[in-house]
Amino acid sequence: MGKHYCKVCGYESLRWLGKCPTCGEWNSLIEEVELPSFGFPSLPSSHPVPLQEISSSEKDRVLTKIGEFDRVLGGGVVLGSIILIGGDPGIGKSTLLLQVGDALSKSLGKVLYVSGEESAPQVKLRADRLGIESPCFYILPETNMQYIISTIEEIEPHALIIDSIQTIYMPKILSSPGSVSQVRECTAKLVSLAKGKGIPIFIIGHVTKEGAIAGPKILEHMVDTVLYLEGEKYTSFRLLRAVKNRFGETREIGIFEMRDFGLEEVLNPSSFFLRECPTNVSGSVVTASLQGTRPVLVEIQVLVTETRFGIPKRETVGVDYNRVNLLIAVLEKRVGLHLSSCDLFVNVAGGVRVLEPDIDLAITVAISSNFKDKIVDGDLAILGEVGLLGEVRSVSYIDKRIREIEKLGFRGCVIPKNNLEGLNSNKSFKKIGVSTVKEALESLSIL
Ligand code: TYD
Ligand code: MG
């Protein structure tokens, strides 16, 4: 008789339960035959060492030269670290790691790519498309962990990629690949390999429909770094985000575009997102959002139409739905726009998501612009958080954002009055300080 495991959180139970008592998920307990666990892998050097005598691992980093990838990792790949990469099927995980593997094989030497999902010719076909021709890049179509380990012993790679953790299995464990005990034990083995041999190991993980990496939560605790590759499948743009990183910040974001020849770094995200920005159309406003620590200009688009049926319809893509409803209420009450009989659609062009309140003013201006059918001056970008009283509140990192706006060739910006102080004075760049939404709309000749 085996134990029952919750496939969401890894909770163990002797008998089956309809609802997991830990995470509250229904029907998530599955039976697995328990074998003595190999336990959490021990780290090398198991005797105490004075902290001061330990050399810092900063120098043990290697750059992939894929700038966006290095940035998300906090400045390159740490040797001996284990990195989990999750994302929806078809989003580009295998593509990204083939490119990373190729890059690492040029700087580190042998790289082994274990493919549990595709045959060697299939991988080769894709590698040809990506222009990979490094002689040190090895492909192993295999799912049995034992063979994988013996191959590692034989060819001694300097980096390892596992595609994907849900397809590989330990023959000693009777449950099927992808089950909680398989995923846990295979990962434990990989962690001890990474630490023992001092090589970086990348693990691809599938994502459940709720958006978490399939398998027990402890999978994320066992690894050093967890990255998610995200994006809408119908747009070409992809975001690489760190949700956990023992060796760096988790605020950084990598931006890529999926092309015919693989993922390409987006070196100038602002011009990427504004490349199709129209001029002279009402309801379009440019603002500077913060993606990670980088300012990125995006275009907010709004369409306001008369409601055909009783209840007005409101839809948002890329911005917070509730926030937009709040801004509509502010426009109704503080500015006097009658939006209650209008359908309203808000979209951030290009498929990017911006959830910070610093773009509030841009959304309110875009709504008013389309409602009144007055065009917003295309040479201006708009920034500011909006409060319930209709006041415009200051935003963070104003200097950075303004620098980006200037760099993209805008001639000025509308910003919170409180942000005006202490700004560098570039005379040719107009800075219009406003303290209320109404003032902003008046200064843009919308009201
Ligand atoms: P893939 O890396 O297989 O996704 P995952 O491993 O996350 O499931 O990427 C699959 C998609 O990417 C597929 O729909 C085709 C597309 N693609 C390109 O557009 N260009 C390319 O060069 C490659 C290799 C894939
Ligand atoms: Mg894949």
C-alpha cells in the first residue's frame, strides 16, 4: 500500500482524502508507492568552515551573452546552481534553452541537453532553424534517470539541461513520470549533481492550468532559481521573469521576441512597444511603465462607445480591471464625465501587462480623450497615480522614466506637480506639472 500525495502542495496522507487539508484543493490526492526517500541532497563540504575563509561565489558566474537571460539571473549563470524554468506549453522554453545551451557550450565547453519529449532528429531540426552548430553541444533523447546519470559520468558536461522534469523518472520508484515522488526524487538527484560537480543545471517544468509549475511546491524550494517564461501565444513577445533567485534580485525582467530563427532579445523595449503607435487618433496615450527596474514606454488605448444594452460593458487587457473601474468613478464624480451609459475597452498595445498605479493618469486621459473625441498631443507622454479625490499623486523613479521618454524623441510630458521638484532642467523638454485630473485634462485641451 502506498501513501497518498497532494499533487499540488505535496501533502502526505496515509489514506485518500477528497480535499487536501493543507492547500484546500479538491481531488488532488493520488496514491503512490513509497520507497525509502533519498532525502534532501547533502551539499559538498560537510564540515564547518569559518565564514571568512569561504571564497565568494561571485566569480563563479558565466555569461551566456544572451543579455536578457543574464540580466534575469542577476548577472549570468552561477556555476553549481540549479535553475527551474516554467511556462505554458508552446511558449518557447525548449527554444530558449537550446539557445542558452548553445551559448554556454561556446564559453564553458560540453553542454548536455536531455530531451524527454522530442527525438534527436526533432531537436536537430529545431537546432538547425536556430542556427546552432556548436560541436560541444550534445543531445540525449532519454527519460531514464539512471542512463542520464551514467551519460553524465561518461561525457562529463559543463552544463546540463533537462527537458522536462515531468518526463524523466527513477526506475527504482514505481510511480509514473511526473508524479510527486518521481519529480521530487529526480530533482533531489539533480540538485546533488549540480552541487557535487559544480555545473549549472537547467530544468524545464510544465505548468498546470492554474499557472504554477506542475509538481509539489517543494520543487521550487529545492532549486536555486525559478524563472517563468510568459506571453500571449498569439503575440510574438515573451517575458522572462524570476520569481525566486538565491543569487540575485527577482525584480529584473527579460524581454524577447519569438522570431522564425528563435527568441531574439528586445534591446530597446520602448521602441518595440511603440512601433505601431498611431498618431492623431483619440484614445491613445503613451506612458512610461516600469518593467523590473527598467522604464519601458507603452501605449494605452481606449475605446468608449454607447451602451446598446442596459448594463455597460467594461473590458481591460493588460491593466487591472478593478483599477479601471475606480478611475471611471473618479472621472464621473470629480471631472463630471458621464461614462455610466458607455461601454469601455482599455488595452495596452503589444500584449504587455502593466499593473502599477503610476499609469493611472494615462488611462484617465485616454478615456477622456476618446470620450470627448479630442486627440492627445502625440509629442507628450503622461505619468501619474490618481487618487479617489481626483488628485494626481507622485510616481517613483521619475528621473529614469523621463530620461526614457526623452530618449524616444518625445518633446515633453505631463507629470505630477509633486514630482517637478529636483528634476534636471533640460529647457527644450517640456514638463507640465499637474495636481488634479481635471487640471491635466485642461492642460491637454480635452476639457
Ligand atoms: P517550444 O520551445 O517548443 O515551446 P515549449 O518548449 O515551451 O513547449 O516553442 C514552440 C513554439 O515556438 C512553436 O509554436 C513554434 C515557435 N517557434 C518559432 O516561432 N520560432 C522558432 O525558431 C522556434 C524554434 C519555434
Ligand atoms: Mg518543449
